[in-house]
Amino acid sequence: MPKSRIRKKKKDNRPQQDLVVENPLEMESPRWLVPVMLGSFLIGLAWIVTFYISQTAYPIPDIGAWNMVVGFAFIGVGFSLATRWR
């Protein structure tokens, strides 16, 4: 069986563009982000654990089960900050 012809590729005379990072410092996260993120996670966790251990009496006794929402709100803030961490 005869071999098929090999096509020559056309040369591209356009210059290749390299990826240029304008300012490498912009890729870093702010110094306050990690402590606030971890603090938010820990406060939310401690809030929920306190709510369960105290048999729904603490941390704020008058709001009842809404203490769970407060604890998960702290954890949600921690997750939203985690998306900005570089």
C-alpha cells in the first residue's frame, strides 16, 4: 500500500505572546485574611458546640435554635474568606 503524502504545516510568523504578571504582589492575600478566616471558623464551631453542650441554653438563651444560624453564619463568613485566600 502506498504511503500517503505528508502535508507541510504553514509557518506562523506572528510573535508569540508570553504571559506577563504585572505585579506579583497582587497575587498574595492580605495579612489579615488568614487569622480572620480561622477565627471565624473557630468562633462558629465553638458557638455551635456551646449550644449543644448547654442543652440549648447558651450562648444567647432568648433566641433558642437561632443560635445554630448564628454559628453557621460565622462558618459561612469563614468559607467566603477562604475563597479569597491565595
